[in-house]
Amino acid sequence: MSDLEPLSKPLLRGGRGAVPGRPTHELLPPRTTSLGGDTVVRRLLPNLGRRMVGAWCFVDHYGPDDIADEPGMWVPPHPHTGLQTVSWLHDGEVLHRDSLGSLQTVRPRELGLMTAGRAISHAEQSPREHAPLLHGAQLWVALPGPHRAVAPAFEHHPDLPVVSSRGGLRATVILGETDGVRSPGTTYSPLLGLDVALTEGADVRLPVEPDFEYAVLTMSGTTRVDGVPLDPGAMLYLGSGRRELPLSATSDAGLLLLGGEPFAEEIVMWWNFVGRTHQDIEEARTAWMSGDRFGVVEGFDGEPLPAPVLPATPLKARGRAR
């Protein structure tokens, strides 16, 4: 999925300096933006005060949207470098195409994982015949330095491992490992992505890694996370230093738990590229606009997205919070 805003701003983040070594509560307010077609998203990362959670560097939450009589999602071909994209649905389906020749429909609680590495381009849209509701999240993971130029790849995992408890919790392991259960999705840094379903009246404590920092995105229902009430679309940054996370729900609810070892490197993210220097970003933009390096997405009925104009001042990698 792309950042479709025509005036892309440099997003300078990373490093461990702004990661609290203790539990905390930071409510991250969303910013609403149009993604293409009929899809409006709530952008939760990057945020004014919090730009990363582990290697997770971008989070969009969209829906539930009634698209029964609408075309739904329509994101033209666009490039990526230096990151992985994670497509995650609770309702509906998204058709993924990329420059490797991949053509895959991703459905609820199936993992669509694209590793951009040195360069890839892709497009996403709702299939012509689609479900009436569209609800999901699009997430990006920054690749650490030794792996940011790996060969591009796409993975589709329709059957992911699940952990459950008698307290009314059922969790799908999107990426990483929890409770001895590991996702088949490829990762390049210590992280966790967990889709948690809570039944009405659930009151549980979820084991977590004290060395990871975490954030929770509420997808549906009304929850309390570490005692903090959250409505759908809310994201709470939790810091680190916990061994368990209290979760409760007054109705059936769903949330995403995102966590990871604090990302040690400072990175620059501009438009759909993750790099370390202004030159990295400039070279990627030039390659995309000249038709070099990113390949061609076949079969999409529409033109590729042009890259925005680079800012006048050089991009510099800095810390992860303002």
C-alpha cells in the first residue's frame, strides 16, 4: 500500500534514544487521509510524538467500510525499498499484484507479506466481485541495514498459528513468535505482530517480552488495555519493561498487538522508500521515475503513481520521536 499524499514530507526516525525503558501510556491520535478509490484511512504511525514501535514504522487502519455498491480499494502501481509490507484484513479481500508477477487475493486473517528489499513495485485493489465490507490494516516493517537490499519477495500464508486461553482470548500470530508459537512469515529483526480476539467479558493477562516495546491498535469493540479504555481506531503506545499485558473487553473485540526490539538504526522514510541518507532516497526516486530497477506491474488497469518532488533541504536521519 502506498502513501498517496502529493506532498510527501521526510519522516526521520529510529534509534533507541526515545524508547522508554519502562511501561508507559501514550495515546496516538490518528490522522485521516484518502488512500484511493473509496478508502479513507486513519494513519497511526508515523505519529507526531512516536514514529516507530520496534521495526514497525507505518500503520494505517481502514474501515469497516460499506463498499457493496462501490469499487472499494484502488491503489495504482507504486514502488518500495528497504521495508516489508503486511496486509491484514478483518473483512473483505484485497487483490495484490507486483513486479515479480505475483497475483494473489488476500482474505481475512491471511498474511500477505511483501519484502521490498532493494526494489519492488505493486498495486492493490478490491476484486471486481467483492464482499460488502472492507476492514483492515496496512503495516510496514523497516529492514535493518544488513538486509535492506535483499532480493524482493512475496509470501502468502493462508493458515497462521493460533494461541488461545480459557479467559476468552484467541490470538493469531501474524509475524514473530509468542508462547512458543511462530508465524511462518519471514522476519529480519526481533518483532511481534499478533491479532487478538477477545470475547465479551474477557479479562486476561497476555505474556510479553520485557525487552520489546509495544503498541496496541483496537480494530473493533471496546477494550481496556493495561486499564486504559480504547475505542475502535485508537492506538496506545505502551513502552517496554512489561512481562504481561492486562486485556479486557466489555463486548466481543479485536485488536492488533505490535511489538519488537527497539530499532537501533536511525532511518529516513520518504514517500514509499526507507533509507539511511538523502542519497538513498534520491536514487530510489530517480530509478522509479526513469523506469529503472522496480520492474513493471502487469495487468493493472491504470497508470503508475508518479513520485512527489523531493524537499529542497537534504533529508537527514534523526531520532524516533520529536
